[in-house]
Amino acid sequence: MRICIIPARGGSKRIPRKNIRDFCGKPMIAWSIEAAEISRCFDRIVVSTDDEEIAETSLKLGAEVPFMRPPSLADDHTATVPVIADAVERLELDHKTPVCCLYATAPFVMPEDLQEGQRLLETSNVPFVLTVTTFSFPIQRALRRDTSGIVEMLDPSLMQTRSQDLEEAWHDAGQSYWAHTTTWKSGSGLFENGAYGLPLPRHRVQDIDTAEDWARAELMMQAMTLNAREAPND
């Protein structure tokens, strides 16, 4: 058995109701549920939420909501791992069950990404498989800006180093995270003990935490849809 768990609390502050707000024609969470269904990776797709409207929407989209998340795991400071650990405990999963945490605000997730994450977890000896992508600008050239607007390099020693000579840096793509039940329940951090990074192209990665993020993501989706329509048929 393989399980997909989609955490989707109701108390988003910066973008109210963002998990079920309309995004390019459908509730935001629908993109994740549909990708999970199309991937055929999962025996069950479960939404962990504290919100009745999110639960109702998820059920209409074909996901399960077998329990409501307790308020203690639905505040602004709750991390992902405890939420998934709570879900696998409630679902009484075997300790070897592959479990994918798929974020509700991941409209660019592709079924093939989920399939590859599953394959890597089941064929390699790693605790987590998570999606990652590269920074578009060398982080070693990051600037510090003080309250008066004056800027300076965080590391001035790298001022004369060519960009191509700087180490490439990666960040969490914020889409999917595969691990076995026992790993989720252990409380281990997502980046501890040799987690594997599944690379994604930057044009399919966008955090959605602010109104600006949301607008950018909609433009990205529109561009991707247009490109798909214009692509020549074989």
C-alpha cells in the first residue's frame, strides 16, 4: 500500500483560504489531488485538515478525509513532519508503508515527479526523497541591506569570484516528500541523514505564500498552458 497525505489547514493568514481559493479555474488543492490520482502511485489520497470547507471540497474532488486534524497541529507554527506523523498514526499504517506528503499549494507538481519519487524511495537507501531546484542567482553574491538602504555583500571575499566558479546552490521546491511511515514517526527533519533531492526545473517551482507569489504562479501556469497548446503534434 502507498499513501498520499495532503496537509491543508484552514487558517492561512497571508492568503486567506488559499488551499481552496480558485487558481486558474479550479480550487488550488485540486491540482495536487488530480496529480496524485493521475500518477497511479497511491492506494489512498488523504487530506489532513482542520477545516470543514476544505474537507468538503476535498471529498468532492475524490480524496479521503477520514479524520479532522486537531487544533494543536493547525496553528501558524506547526511544522510538516508532526502533521504527517499524526496522520500516519491515525491511519494505523505499517511501518514500511511508503507515504508521500504532497502540499496542497503545489499546482506545478507533475504525476511523473511523484512516480520518480516513489521509485527512488523504494530502490535506494535514503530516508527522504524531496523535490528541489536551483537558485536562479548565486547565493554567494547575496547582499545585506540596512535600515537606511545601504547595501553590502554578505561575503565580500567573493566579490571578484566569477559566477561560474561558485558552487551551485539548491532549495526545497515545496512540492512532494516521500518517506516510509517509520521515518515520518521518528520526527527526523526533512534534510537530515542523507535525504535525496529530486531535481525540478525552476520554471515549475513557485512558493505561494503572498499575493505577489500567487499572481506570479498564475502567470506561470498560463504560460505553461499556452506553450502546451502551441507545441507541434508528433
